[in-house]
Amino acid sequence: MLTPLAHSCNNVFHVIQPDTSLYGKVFKSNICGGKAIVSCDKELNMFILQNEGKLFTSDYPKAMHDILGEYSLLLATGEIHRKLKNVIISFINLTKSKPGFLRCAENLSISMLESWKNCREIEFHKEVKMFTLSVMVNQLLSIKPEDPARRYVLQDFLSYMKGFISLPIPLPGTAYTNAIKARKRLSARVMEMIKQREHEEEEMKKAVREEDFLDVIMSNEDLNYEEKVSVVLDILLGGFETSATLLSLVVYFLAKSPNVLQKLKEEHEAIRVKKGNEKFMNWEDYQKMEFTQCVMSEALRCGNIVKTVHRKATSDIKFKEYAIPKGWKVFPIFTAVHLDPSLHENPYEFNPMRWTDKGKMNKKTTAFGGGVRVCPGGELGKLQIAFFLHHLVLSYRWKIKSDEMPIAHPYVEFKRDMLLEMYPSNKLYP
């Protein structure tokens, strides 16, 4: 039986390990009230991902359906999924190299780091959630950092997240009920903005603000109101939660890997020297951050933000020696592949240099998903992280508590929001 017990995120579920030793990398189980196949095999996992919508379909628990709604990209299938994903991809393509987005990400990075200069300890994970959310709500909804709405949106998203893995108990005060209420508040907030903008005069809109992506979504006549709201919430959720978690994982692993941190710092020092008197970074600077990309990819492999996905076989399936009956649940365990010693030498070692041959490594991992549900916003998240890291490694050094670690619940959290001791880079540790 596979259970979602809390465990270190850079570890295969300890309840899986006895089963794999007894039955191999693919075995039968009983999960979420149904018969299931659990796969720790790289080739079968990729086969599952690449055949989404053909041989397998999304099959998440009731709580996630109730909380996310039928138009969430995570749950939608077929033509609806294709339509919604295309809208999100258009947001990514419009945004990732746009000077306004890059300037926003860098300004907010600098502002947050400046606010820490007189602080000895920082709850890093908590802080960077606010950073990534601020970037996303600015680009999507034109909500500025000083707007109180930003904090309300964050609070609702945190409640929203806690409900995903909860039991669907419709009683006051449960995580499930709180998440549904939070989703309704977020939906109402976005819907109100849409309705308000529909009544704006064109001249007034141009005078008050620049066009943001909500304007682009509103102009899409193929989407109904519920789909427009769901697209906004999906982009916000993916853009802030996953990015903040990856940034925290990078900083966590760097704290334990001084040689890697020094190499990363040297890359960013070289970028700063080449820029000379230029104040802001640009897309070309981001493309020079080759070792930074390796660091982020290795943090994804070791940190395992996504442990598995929920799928169901839509027909009887034969893959190699494995037979998957129609209607059975299927769980490809990404963590097992990322930490497989037959695929990765010293798999528990944080070693970004293994990503110097990125093409070869991508064939060994599912860190970025796969098939039709490959993460569309990965590049956007990495951009925010790279810009933040540029200023962080050149401005600060940090220590992490000895017992602090990323914990899977099953999504990644930290014991104390990853409490760090921070020191300006020009000062010695006390």
C-alpha cells in the first residue's frame, strides 16, 4: 500500500522501497480505493506520459476536482486541455523575453534582498513565495507590490494548496472546505476584474495601465468566463508555487555544497563584469547562465517537486512484459527514476556537473514532465529564479539549520520555512 507519509523530498517513499526490493520496479498495489500499478521504471514512466489521451487519462482524487474545478489544466482532457494549454503557452511566449517582465523580476529581486540587509535570520521559503507571486500577479493582473490584494491572494493560494491532498470532508474548518472557499474567493476576485475591465473605456484603460495578460485572455473569444478564470488561477499557481519551491531547493542545496556555490558565484560575477555600467539584465544575460541552468536542473532531480501523477488506463495495455488492465490506476514514480543508481552515479549527491550533457540527462529523468502535460511554464519560472540568484549570490552568504530539510507532504515544504542565517557577502561569518 502506497501512503502519502511525510518524508525527505530527496528520498524514494520509504513505503515503496520494501515493495521494489520484493517485486521489482513495477508492482501492483491498492491506492486511493482502487487497484493500481506503481512504476519506478524510467521507460514505462515515459510511455505513460507520452500516451496521455491515448492509452491513459488523468485520474486525480475527488478533492482535487472539487477544489481546482473542471477547467483546470491539471484535470482537463482532450480538446479542452489543448485549448487551455495553448492559451497558457501564448502567455509564456509573450512574457519570457519581454523587457517589462525581466525588469519586474529583477526589481522585485533587488527590493526583497534590500529588505533583508538588517535581518540576521530569514524564513526564506515564506519570503520567496511572496516574491514569485508578486512577479506573476504583476504580469497577469497588473497588481503592484504595494497593493494589499497581493497578500490576500497569497493567503488564499496557501489555503488552496493545503486542500489538494486532503480528505474531501465537507465540514467547517477542514482543509478541504477551506480550500474550496479560498478557490471561490480567488475566482470571484478574478471575475470581478474581468467584469470591471469590460466596462472600461479604451482611453481610460490606456491612461491607467499597460496591457497585461488578463487583457489578452479577455480578448480570446474561444474561452467562456469560467475557462478564463481557470487559466488565470492555473498560471498563478504554477508560476508562483513551483518557482518558489525550486528556488528554495536551489538555495538549500547550495548551502550544503560550497564548491558548487563558488562556481555559481563565479558565473554571475563574470556576467556582472561584462555588463559594466548597464543597470539591468536582459534575455541575452539569462542565456549566458549555463551553470545556473545545471544547478536548477539538479535541484529538480534531487528535490523532486512532483513525485508522481495520477493516471488511469483507458484500455488493456501491454508494454514489454507488463500488462495493465483497463480501468486500473497508474502511478509513475518520478522520484524513483531520479534517484536510480543504475541511471545516475551517486544519485543522492547534488552534482550539477552531471547536467553538462543536458540532452543525455533529460532522457534519464522526468524532472520537467513529459508528453502533452509537460510543464509549459518551466522557462518562465527558471527566468525568475536565475535573476533572483544573480543578485543573491553576489550580495549574501547563508547558513542553514543542521536539521532543516525539504519535506514532502507530498508537495515540498520545509520545517521552519527554511530558516536561514544571512550575511552580506562583504562580511565574515561571526
